[in-house]
Amino acid sequence: MTQTIPPFYDKNMTCDICTHSFTTKKMRSRFIRVDQVENDFYKTYKDPLLNPLLYEAAVCPECGYSFTDSFLPVKKEELKEAFQNQVSSSWKKRDFGGERDYETALTIMKLTLLSAKVTSQPYGLMGSICLRIAWLHRYQEKSSEEARFLDQAAVQYEKSFLEGDFRDIAMSELALLFILGECYRRTGNKEKARKYFSKVIEHKDKHLEPNLVERTREQWYETKAN
Ligand SMILES: [Zn+2]
């Protein structure tokens, strides 16, 4: 007798802010069927509801703290207190541990951005959350909202480049510069797109990520041609 394996499983989590334990759904990797990948790493899936992006963030049902695997641990008491005062105090207990649709995932990702801001996570991490919010709008074909969050992603990634905090979230400088150029290309800021694509092409570490550099060249030409 064979048992059908469901696409999701419950993962145990512990909240950094209030230490509450809860479960959140994650996708089993064998169910991930990528259809297409775009240049900013946005992916479409054969079954849109089997999209791991919908399950990237966990939400503590007790205090509202919403986080991904890339979040740095919150150690400072003052940051925990800031979150409790600014977010938890008005949080209505809600469990996001079930299956999710795109609207729910968007609500959660916006809460994740707020959680990252209040707990002073690296700018590079905030950029990647803004990029994910932009993707969730792209799935829903809301282009003006998508552009608004691509803009915000670029602002955060730019701060990350200046501060160097992308290293804290294991992101390479080349990957950061590429995605920065790509956010600007997509929002129509060709000048800044070319500036950051050039930094990739001329980077001292370019031999380490030849595929990324090649892709950057293609995008650089595209911003020149159009
Ligand atoms: Zn909590």
C-alpha cells in the first residue's frame, strides 16, 4: 500500500521576540516544478499554488513577528521591546500556519518587511524582502505596485552596497550589484542600471561568477540598445 505524500509539511519554529513555539508550512522540494525564471530570479511554477515563495516567511501567531530563514537573530532587548511596542501591542492573534494564497502571502511579506525594519535587519535583507513583495505583485499583474516595491528594493540594496552589510546575509557583492542594476533597469532608470551593471563587468572578482557576469553583459547591452 502506498501512502500519498502531501506537498507541505509542518516545520517547528520558535519566535525570537516572545519565545513562543509554533508550526509553519514548508514545501517539500520534490513538488517544486519551475516553469520559467526571469532575470531578477522571479520564478513561475507549473502549479501556481505550489510556489515556495508563498511559504518563505513564518509568522508568530502570538506577537506578529514575521521572519524568513535569512533573518539574523534578535539579541538586543531594546529591539525586542521596540517590536513589542510598535507591532505586538496592536497585533490581533492570527495563525498563518495553514496553506496560503497570493493575497495572504503578500500580507505576510509586508509584515516581514515591517519586522525587519523594527528589528534593524541588514539593508540587503530588506532589499530582498521588497523584491519578493514586487514579485508577489507581478504574479497578480499589479504593475504600478510592482514598480513601487522594485524602487524600494533598489533603495535598500543601494544602502547595503554602501554599508557592506550584504556580507552578513551571505550575499556576494557581484550578486548584489547585478540585482541592483536589474531593479533599476525594470523601473526604467537606465543610467543607474548601466552604472551598476558596469560595476559587475569591471569587478575584481568577476572570474568567480562567470555566468552572472555574462548575464550582466546581456542586460547591459539591452539598456544600451533600448
Ligand atoms: Zn512571537
